[in-house]
Amino acid sequence: MHKVLAKIKSKYNSKFVLDSFSTLFIGLLISFLSYLFNVLAAHRLPEESFGILSAVIGLIYIIQVPTMTIQTELTKSVAKANQWDLKKIKSHAYRFFLILGLVLSLSTIIFSKQISVIVKIAPQYVSLISIMILGSLLIPVGRGILLGMHKINTVNILNLLEASLKLILFLVALSLFDTTASYPIIAFGLPTLIVSIVFIFFIRVKEDNKKKSNFKLNYKALVSTFLAFLLFNLPFSYDIVLTAPSLRPGYAALALMSKIVYFGGILIIPVSVAYIAKEKKRDIQIKYLLGTIGIVFSLTAFITLVYYFAGDWLVPIVSGDKYLYVAPYTWIMGVGIVIYSLATVIINFLIVENRFFYIPVLLGIFVLQYVLYKNFNSEISLVVRNQIIVFSLLFATSLISLLYHLATYSAKNIKAV
């Protein structure tokens, strides 16, 4: 074991390895708490309420696309910034996204009826999403700045606090209130807003009036990053919304199993982004990328293998006996999530590199997903097939884009020499 660790340290920055494994450990605790939240929801809520909660959470994930956008862009900016730039980065980012969050929250309330028609969810549940929007836009500001400052453990602890609060509030809601979807939705979203405020107190920037900051928020990169994350994450989050209402509870149970694979696998990606953004040497950046791919693949493949051998046993535990009919599809969705997780690692690398030429292809894949669900949406097996096709195309797009980027980068370096 000692020789293995020594070999790892010889290939990768030892701090990167330490931060990755501490993030993985705390991330597994977070995943377990999220797992409990979803298991309790599947077991304790009526099918209709569980279907509504799952659809709303799917919408929240779409809304949280700016989370990765903001977090990645700020991580890049802070990692490359001077000390006297940090105060300006903090004030600019919080001011901009506070205003944006308030505008979007208010718009969601005003247009809740129109949105409810599109997503086929009652207006009162759509209105609740407004509570989550502000927190979803503010929390990545804190995460991004602290990750850029390489305060990895602080981010991990606060993320653990958020997951703990979600579970606690959900248990309180189940004990004190009825089983409608409203209270679980609030329990899911309110902790994000609370912890987004807590993050502010951990960002300590030294005063330095002698230096003048040259920092400017790169809005072009921010918009491009947003589009890339939006179009990449939509097929993962919008599938439940696209699924026929009659199939939604069962597919939500299946999606819950697949999300355990996904969120368990991508835990270390923010650490990878922070280190790649900070590093200037190309060979070390590639080592970070390959190391991240190896860890993500190992985790997601292991969980999928467990589903293959124990899916019939795990589904009743996670979602209850009423969703046992989805058990044969757990490992198939798991395979899809394995390749989607690897695509997530690659897309994050390309975004750090400010490469966005694949965006039109991602848009085409989302349009194809909509067409598939429009025509093949009468059975769970067809819905699963739709998602596997989409995941496969996303992986192929990310891999081809990475190879093209690395080839063109190498060609430019050869010409420069």
C-alpha cells in the first residue's frame, strides 16, 4: 500500500491527492445524506407527491446550471488573480448575482401560471422554486472564490452543512406537516439559501490600498460557460419533465438510483477544476485530467456493478416495493451514467480551457432528446432507451471535442517552436 501511495505522489501533486480524497470522503457523507432524503421521499410521500417533487428537483437542477457556470468561472478568475484583485472579485460577483437572483425569483412568481403549463406542474409548486433561485445563484459565488483560493476543506464542510440541513428540515416537515409536495420542496431549497449567506463569512480578503485592481469579470466567457453547462446538463435534468406523467413516479425512482451513481462519481471535479485552472504546465494539467477520469470511472463503474448484481434487492430499499418493476433497468441506466460522468469531467476541462466550439452540437442533442421523448414515451423501457442514446451522444461529443482540442493545441505549440 505504501508503494502504491508513493507512486501516486510521484505522478501527481500530493496536495491534489489529499484534497481529492478528503473531498471524496466528505462527498460520500453528503451523498449518503442526499440518499436518505430521496429514500424517505420515495417511501413516505404518495406517488403523486413524489412525482411532483422529483419533477421540481429536476427543474431546480436546470436552474442550478448557473451554479457550475459561476463557480467554474470564479474559480478560474481567483486562481489566476493577485491578492488585491480578490476584494473586487468578491464585491462584483456578489452584487451582480444578487440582483440577477432577485429578478429571476420575482419573474418566476409572476409567470408561475405560464411556466406550470409548460412543465405540467401546478402553479403553487412552480412559485416555490423562486425561493431556491436566489440561493442557487449566490452559493456558487462563495464556492468558486474559496475553491480558487484552494480552501477546499472549507467548501467541503459547508457543503456538508447544506446537505445536513436539507435532511433535518425534511424530517421536520414529515413530522409536523402533511404529505403534499410543498414542504419537501421547501426543505430541499431553503438550506441552499441559508448556506449561501454563511459562505460570505469565510471569504476573508486582505486589505491592500496600495495596489489597484485590474480585474474585470469576463462576461463573454461567463455567457459561453453558461450555455455549455446549460446544454450539457439539460438532457440529464429535463428527462423527468419530458417523461409522461403516468410513467413519472416509476422513472423518478429509477432516476434516483442513477443520480446516486452520478453524484457519487463527480465529487472531485470541483477540486480538479481548481487545480487545472491554477496550473500552467500542460503535462501536469493532463495528469490532473487523467487522474480525475480514473477516479470518476472507478466509482461510477463500481456502483453500476453493484446495481447489476443487486438491483432487485436495492430498489425496494431505496424507493419501496411499489417501484420494483424498474429494477431491471438500474444497471442499464448506470452504464449510461458512467459515460455521462466521464463526459462531465471532459466538458469541465474544456470549459477551463475556454473552449466552446461544441455548443451547437449540444443544442442538437437536446433537440433530439425532445424528439425522442415526443415519439417514444409510452413505456419505461423506451424512456431508458432515449436516455442511453442521449448519454452516448454526449460522451462521443465530449471525447471528440477533447481530442480535437488537444490536437490543435499541440499543433500550435509545434508551430511556435
